Amino acid sequence: KVIHHMEEAAIGGHPKARHNLGWHEGNNGRYERAVKHLIIAAKLGLDDSIKTLMENFKGGFVQKDELAAALRAHKGAVDATKSPQREV
């Protein structure tokens, strides 16, 4: 039941739920699905997912091009949330 609610939140765009689904899939041995969830969460700007992707890259579960694309998308998401008003 918990997984169902995480899936619903992830579909709704909640990055931490997507990250948690990635952890769940990885713990169950579904590494490709785990990486997909983590990449999506990273693209939504979640720092924890970038850290996890880097660890998985070192472990050989993430391709170099996947990590590079996730890093670029993460930077774009973070930059989009910045504004001069927030910098004050």
C-alpha cells in the first residue's frame, strides 16, 4: 500500500517519492528501473538523486552518458528555481 502511494506521488511530480521508488526498485534487484526513477528525480532537481546516481555510476549501474544527461538536467532545474529576489 505504501508503494502505491509513492507511485501516485511520483506520477504527480513529487521528486522525493520518485527517489524513494528508485531505492525500492534497487533493493528488489530491478536496477534499470531504479536508475530510471533516480534520473527522473534528478531532472526534477533533487540533490539526493544525483548523489545516488554518482554512487551507482561508480558501481557500474549507470552509464556515463546517462549520468551526464542527468547532471545537465539537474543543473537546469536548479537554475530555474533561482531568481534575483531569492538571492537577497
